[in-house]
Amino acid sequence: MRRTSHRITVILLALALAGGFALTLAAGRVCSQQAPEDKTVYVLSVEGPIEPGLAAYLKRGFEAARDARAACVLIEVDTFGGRVDAATEIRDLIFDLGVPSVAFVKGRAWSAGALVTLAAEKIAMAPGASIGAAETIPKEEKAISALRGEFEATAEARGRDPRVAAAMVDADIVIEGLIGQGKLLTLTAQKAKELGLADLVAGTRGEVLRKFGFADAELVEVQQNWAEKVARFLTEPTVSSILLIIGFLGLLFEVTSPGWGVPGTAGLVALALFFGGRMMAGIAGWEVVGLFILGFILLMVEAFLIPGFGVAGIGGIVAIFASLVLSFRDLREAAFVISFSLVVTAFIVATAFKYLGRSPAIGRLILRTSEAAREGYVATPERQAYLGRVGRTLTVMRPSGTILVDGARLDAVSEGDFIPKDAVVEVVDVAGPRLVVRVHEESEQRI
């Protein structure tokens, strides 16, 4: 009996010790979870136009801060604005950050920059800084309503007055004592603080960090890499238009001239930069580039392998334009940039044909003189002798090519029709040094 009670006592003591040890481990685990993390602040910059390249840079920086379990992300803002689609993407990235965020407006947070700033949990502004002036382009009710909704929802989610934020977008909003009818709201740093839009007015980064409790934090400045800088430059709407114009001109001149040369190479390089910038910015993927290449191949097949213009040519044009449209995030911007590029391309081509032919420099490359029969020019007797003769084509004629007549290889042109190789042709006219041919009637009947 005593032995049994002794065993029970030992078991209870062992269980008590095990329980105490487990509780100690649990307490240590809780303490380690509640212990403050290293105070590391990641610093990112929103400067210059807001566009997809900037969004790609901020996304990379936010991911690095999240992976490092940073104490805070400080976003320094100085921008006149930019694209709404890029601003809304950045706004969503800040909302999904998972790390406390502070926006420090060093100069201006206008237009799209105001939306990015409002997305941060805390806002600090430097003396002399301003925020607002979010005018939409174009000024249409649909665009204004959509952007106003974004501003209101963002301000509301961060505990700020949504009506003040909406007045930055919609000129129809009237706030007594603050903004009247027909004007967009722009706030100074002090006024933004008075209205509760900004939490702090501070002159330096160090002062901002000190006031928010990160005076001793280790700063990690996330710089833009070369790819992000290039992507920001190439995706700017003006640069995109220039690249498309060069691409269109290069391919147009190359298709209408024999061989391959500088225009085609320049066109392909420009288009490669156009699509490459969009791929680096995350706007387009390889499927868009593949669609463009498919369209280009179809056009080449139509131009060099298939007579006339049919399904391949139409399919090539559709594929190219579809790839260009899909390389933009916004259909409105795609329509504007592509149509503008086409209009400028057509103007340049028309101007080149009209005026460049008169240039002395071009005159060294282009034969301007003509030898008409009414001016006394006639074909040489040797050429005139081939009139009415029958031969066969040694090359495809579209419309120029080479024919074989009585054992002689001769340059000739068709009357504008496509003539395949090894076709029987008849010389129907002699214009100066050129022989004009058509498919022989008897041969055509046999076909």
C-alpha cells in the first residue's frame, strides 16, 4: 500500500515538474513573441511622375520591408502627380503592406501624389509643402466620380475626413469656410494638420522619425535599380509615342524597299524598347510580345510569299494592334498614344515624299529625271526588238523581276500584277530600258 502511494506521489511530482517546465517554455515563447523587433525603417521615395515604373520600384521595396519585418516604412513624397492607374496600384500596395507606413510630404503631393499620401497610416508634411489639386484628365464626370470615390474611401479607411479628400478631386464640392464652388482643394501643411488630414508638420526626416518614435531606428534606403529607372523613362507617355513612331516609320520604309537596312533595324530596336519597358514595369508580359511577333511574321508572309493582300495581311495588322493595345493598362491611354503615333507617322511619310525629293542630298540617291517618248526618247533598237516576244520568268515579279527571252536574261516589270516564277510571259511594251510583260494569253488559257 505504501509502495503504491509512493509511486503516485512520484508520478504527481513528475507531472508537476513537467507542467512547470512546459509553462516556463510557453512563457518564454510568449515573451519572445512580444519582445520588440529591431527598429528598422525602410525609406522609399516618390519623386517625379507617378507611373508604372514607380509602382514596380515601390512594390519591390515594400516586399523587402515586409520580409525584414521592418518597424516602419517611410515614404518621402514630392510629385506633381501622374497616372491614376499607377497611383491606385501604389495605394493598394500601401494598404496591403502589413508594416506601419508614414508618408512625409517634402514638397508637393498633388493629384495622383495626394492619393498615394492619403493611403499611408500617418502623414507628416514639411513647412511650405502642399497636398491636393487632383484634377482628372479628361475632366469627365465618369473619371471624376471614380477618382473621388478612391480619395473618399482611402481617407475614410485611415480615419480622415472623406469630404475634405473628395474636395481635392471634385470642384462641385463646397465646404463652408474652406473651399467654394468650381475650385479644387489644395492644402498647406499647417492647414492639413488643422483639418486632421496630416498628423505632423516637421522639417526633416529625422524630426519625423523622432516624433513617431523611431529616433534610434536603423535606416535602410531602398534605391531604384537601373531597370526600374529605364522602365520609368520608357513607359512615360511621350517617350512611348516617340518609340512607336520610330517603330512604325522604320518598318514601313523597310517593307517598301528591297533588302534589310537601317530603317528596319531602328524600327525593331524602338519597338523592343517600347515592349521591354512595359515588361520591366510589369504592364505587359511575353504573351503580348509574342502576339506582336506573330503579327509581324504574318505581314512578312503576306508581303513576300503570298500574292495580293488577304487573310494573312489582315491577321497580321489585327495581331499587331491588339498587342499594342494590350501593352497599356488603360484603353483610353492606348487609343490616344497609338492614334497619335499613327497620325504623326502618316504626316512624316507624306512630308518626306513631298519635300525630301527636292533636297540636293536626296537627289544624289534618287533619279528625278524621266525620259518620255514625247521628248524624243525612244528605246534602243536592241530592246525594241523584244516587243511581242515570249519568254518565261526566272524570278517572282511583284512587279519587277527577271525574265528569260531567247536565252537572254532581262530585267522587266509586269503591268502591276503578281506573276509567279516559271510563268510564260509576253513582252507587251518597251518603256526606255524597261520591258513590260504580262502572262501570255495561250499560257493563261491552258492554266
